[in-house]
Amino acid sequence: MMLEVQDLRVAYGKIEALKGISFTVNEGEIVTLVGANGAGKTTTMRTISGLRNVVGGSVTFEGKDITNMPSHERVKLGICQSPEGRGIFPGMTVRENLDMGTYTRKDHKSSAKDADLARVLELFPRLQERITQLGGTLSGGEQQMLAIGRALMSRPRLLLLDEPSMGLAPKLIAQIFNIITEINKQGTTVLLVEQNASQALRRAHRGYVLETGHVVKTGLGTDLLNDPAVRAAYLGGH
Amino acid sequence: MSLSESLRSVTSGTRSVSRLGEALAKQSRSVRWSFGAICILALYLLPWWPNVPVLGWIVETPGTSFPSVLTDQVVIFVLVALGLNVVVGLAGLLDLGYVGFYAVGAYTVAILSSQHANLPWLLCMPIAVLVSMLAGVILGTPTLRLRGDYLAIVTLGFGEIIRITANNLHWLGDSRGISNIATPPSIGPLKFGVLDAKPYYFLGFTTILIVIFLLRRLENSRVGRSWNAIREDEDAAELMGVDTFKFKLWAFAIGAAIGGLAGSLYAGKVQFINPNNFPLQLSILFLAAVVLGGAGNMWGAVVGGALVAWMPERFRGFADKRVFVFGVALVLVMVFRPQGLIPRKIRKERWLESWKPSTGTALGSKE
């Protein structure tokens, strides 16, 4: 088991956003958390990254308790998040943004970093075209690609993707999901948070359905996809 | 020539300065070095600039001795702007109480060289820098968890606390202040007395050069890169593995140290300080200097600091309307150059030119 979240409770002031959720991610998997607005998906991601303090419960990564570890140290362990929305550095160029991804890497040989840069640019050819442009001048979809690419530059063992499809055109969504599958095939474990449940469940090995801070259902991605209750609640019931 | 026209010419002037910088970057190393050396020499001779025929009147300060304006105002403001630029411009932390660190530096020198001991200035100065740095860490440790406006309010309070404490503690000379502060030691023909301000200017300008050299190294290091990321997006920086708290604290400490250094120079020059030398308004003017020059650009901070210090003296001829003229000038600069006189872009643009968008070997061109 790569990541184990147990009875996690997180609160914003007096309001509990996560009321004791548990789930696991195994090495090599794509696991997705789906749910409506306010279900606690982004809070879960921010907590796994260490940006939010927990009220109770634990987060274990590869057997190590990281519940109270500072955010930046989790990156060194191999957890890297592509944040929700426009979590890029707007005043840095695309290249500088990608370079920030290698911030914690100890291998000073630039050849390894260059190889990773080439790989990211191969996954996202659009970033190659925009390489000297400032991050803030990119379109929403390009910024999303940049955020994912930047996270990949850290060579994560576990890649956390928070709403990678948010605000994107349908064609671009399919493309992003293809890339996520490709990244996973190349050996990176992925934890994916999505409102676009149908795409996410189709791509994921396993899924968890979140509802107002609780896990209400879990199962194989395809099973959840065909579950009538899930279909009715999240997939528009067709 | 109307005011806005003259302002346009000022702003186009800074644009040609940046163009000059680009042109210079293309020159060979020796050309760049000799250009730099000539500039530095010319600036060392700054106290004599008003004596230059035809053009001298532009810089002269009617009613006040020009060398004194340089030492008491310009040098101090440039140093302070350099320090505050680290905090505000590089790390993106809004500090409205920067005068507090400046005061800590000045008071440390005053206490150690006059009020409670008789240490020489040369020994007091490094102690003042360390004490200010410590003050930065003490203020920063609990407050740097705050962000944006909240941090600004807390720092605002800090500046006032320092001033009011000095005003009320007998140990700090209360409202009467501290006099007979030690001056820097005389070196050969450079006599640090009350008659000639020029030696102080040479000392101050040399200090500025050293600070610029050190800051440049810092800016281009991993530390500078971390500050850049924190300013752009603190959460994203943390997610990329930047220890944001540590680097924010470093920015605060380094900024405070430079502020304290400026304070120790000031105390050594004027030899008498009291709490009224460190009003809240000074914090605002320091910030104005950084923003006017171009937050995040060291050369901008230098220009902004020099202008904010020099302009009120230059406009002294307007008598009681001089502050108004100064204010209008500031507003106009911000209207026409919202990013400041020398925005932070310059370095980036040069960086872009060196990047050739192609695959393969070019990937390794940087780093």
C-alpha cells in the first residue's frame, strides 16, 4: 500500500469539511475521488499535500506516518500535487515553471533533468510552443498542462491531480485524461480528484465517492460507473 | 514643458536605460566592466555634480548642502530601499513597519557608543546589523504565518512599538534622544567630522556597492528562486517543496539587517537621534521608494530610493508646497509607470533571448 488515509478529519474553523474519511492507494494504480461541490475532494488533496492541518486521523505514505509532516518535506518523499485551478507561477515563464518542479531534486546532473523536460514537452507539445511565454499568459487548458508537467518534473512517486479537467473544452478533457493514463503507464501512481465523474471513473482502477465529508461508496472504477445510484447522482442519469 | 510631458521624458529615459542595459549585455566582458567602472567613479564624484557647468543645476538642492542631502537622505534611502526590496519586491511580503529595523540599528549604535558604553562605531555597526537581524527574526517568527494585509498591519504595529518604546524608556534616552554618538574612524585624509559630509558619502556609497554585490549573488541563487516562487504563489511554492516559512524568515532577517545597517550609518553621521527621527511616515516613504523604483528590481530600488530622498530637497524652492509637488510627482510616475521606473522584467527578457525554442541539445543551454 502506497498511501493510506485513515479516519481523516479536517475542519475550517468549526465547520468540519472531512468527517472521517478512509481510503488507500496502491502502487501503480489510478485512484479517483469523485463527488459534487463541497464534498471535500480538494480539502482531501490539500491535506495529503500538507497544506491543511488535520483534526484527527492519519495519513501514511509507504509505511511512514506523514500526518504532521510539513508540506515541502512531503515533496522529497515523492508526493507532488498539481493544484486546482491556476496553481502555476504566473510571472515565470513556462520553462521557469517547469524548472521549479525540480526544486527538491538532489541529482545535480542536468542530463536527467533535461531528459525529464524532454519527456514532459513530449507529453504536452503545447508547452514546447509556449516555452518562453509567461505562465499567466497561457490559456486555462495550457495552464493545467503546465501544472501537471511541473509536478511531473519532480519525478513524483505519487502524483496528486486536483480537478485537471476544470474549465476545459470537452476535446481537451479527453486529451488530458489520455495523458494521465499515459503517465500512469510510465510508472507513476496517480490520485485523481474530479467532478467529471464519468471520465475519471472510466480511467481509474478504483474509485471512491465522496459526499459532504464522508466516503459513501467505493469500488472498481467500471463498477462505480455502472452503479445506478452513482449514475443518478453524478453522471446525469442517462 | 508641462509636468506630464517632463514625466513622459523621465519614463522614456528609464526605458532607454533598460535598452542601454540590453545593448551592454551584448558587449564583451571588458567593455561591460569598463562601463561599470566609469559609472561607479562618476557616482563617487556625485558630491561635486552641482558644480558641473550647464547641467549642475538639475541635481543641486537649493537651501541645503548637496553633500548633506546625499549622506543624510539619499544614501540612507537607497540602502533602506535595497533592504525593503528584498522583503516586499522579492519575497512579496508587505512590510509597513520597516522603519522599526532602521531605528533598531540606529539605537544600537547610539546605546553602545554613547548612552551606555563607549565602543567605537566600527564595532557598533556590525552589532547593530546583528541586533536588527535578530529583531527581524523575532518579529517574523510569529507573524510570517499571516498573509497579505494581516502581515502589513502587524508590521505597522511593530514600527510604532519601537518608536513609542524609545520615546518612553529612560534607558533609551526617552523623548530627548541620545547625543554624542560615535562617528566612523578617520581613514587617512577622510576625516569623519561635522564639517565635511563627503567622507560619509564615500563610506555610504561603498556600503551600497557591497550590499548590491551581495544581494545580486543572493538573487541569482536558490534563495532568490525560492523568494520568486513564494511571491508568485505561496501554496504552489510549498507544493513544489519550497520551505516557504524558512525563506520568508530569511527575507525578513536580511531585509532587517540592511535596514539596521542604514540606521547605523545614519546615527554615525548625525550623531544625535531621538524618536521623532523614526515616524511611521518614514516607513511609508521607504515603501514608496521601492514601489516607485519598481518592486523586485534592485536597480529600481536604488533609483526609487535616490529619487524619494532627493526630490523633496530639490523642490525646496516651492516652500510649503514642496510636499504637494513631491506627491504629484509620485502619482504621475505611478500613472505612467505602474510597474515602477525600472520594472522587474528586464532580467527575464534577457533570459528569454538566450533560450532557443527547439528540442535536443538546446535543452541543456541553461543550468
